[in-house]
Amino acid sequence: MEDATVGWIAAIIIGGAAGWLSEKFMESQMGTLVNLLLGICGGAIASLLLGIFGITVDGWPVYIPASFIGACILIWLARTLQRAA
């Protein structure tokens, strides 16, 4: 049976899509590269946070919403820190 984890190329593709969707959802004006980074980092952060609660992020169906949620969290965090500075 094939491993169900998401590979690097898939993480980049999913991360880009999740970053773009989160930019639209959060009404943020960021560039393509930042969207890509937000989606990838958001997926990693969401995977870590969900892992704390015992939820495993394996495969596309779980990684896509996890990346979206993680990217939204990062946009919110960036806005909060920017307002505080």
C-alpha cells in the first residue's frame, strides 16, 4: 500500500492554493510568493497544532483545509503584530 502522506511537490501546490484562498478569505493583499509561503507554513503549523490534539494530517483531504486554516492563522497573527508595532 502506498504512503498516504503529502509529498513536497504536493505540499507546494496545495500550499499555493491554500495561501491564495486564505488571502481572498481574509481580504489581504499579498503577493504570489507570500501566498505560497503562507500556505506551506500554514500547513506545517496546522499539522503541528492538530497533532497536539491527536488529529493526524495525512493525505490531500486533510492537508488542504489544514493549510487553509494555518495560513489564515498566520495572516491574522501578522496583522495583530503589525498593529501592535
